[in-house]
Amino acid sequence: MDKTTFDLEDTSAAIIFHKDMSTELMLPKMSDEETVAFDDNQNIFIAMAIVSLLDDEGFRKYVGDKLEIMLETADALREGDEDTVDVDCPSGGCACCDVVHEADPGDGS
């Protein structure tokens, strides 16, 4: 993958996950005297709260469980069930899924 750079909007926050699983919280630049109103910038506070949870064992387990479900789903989709016909596919097959489905015996063929 190529290196990607981005500009962070002054109303946004970003959490960067490095390959070694370390993280970096990117926040808009603010002066020491500046305050951030929670009602107007909830996204920034949510990003800070998420980063504060990264070392919490319960949160890590929750994320791990979600990741396991995602990977199982991806594996199931990758393997695919070739006998399954997408509801939107015509009975003779279609270009959308590159599958030629057997004709439905009830369609007169």
C-alpha cells in the first residue's frame, strides 16, 4: 500500500492504528486558552473516550469478538454457496454475480 496523508478538519478527530497496534489520537490544534464545547464537538470527545478504552481488557475482548464475527462472515462470503441464487438474479443467471443459475423448473423451461 502507498503512504496516505490527509488534512484533518478543525472540527474532526482521527484515531490512527499502526501496524504494531499502537495508536495515535489526532486532534485539531487549539490554543491553551481555548475551550471545546461538548455539545458542538461530541465527535472529538468520543474519539478521546475510545482511545482511553484501548488498554481496557473488557473493551479489547469486545473488539476481538466483533473482529471474529467480521472475519467469519468474510470467510463465509468468500467461500460462497454456489447453489444459492440471489433474490435479484433472473432464473437464467446474470452478469452481476457471474453465475449461470439453473433454470427454475416452474418457469416452463
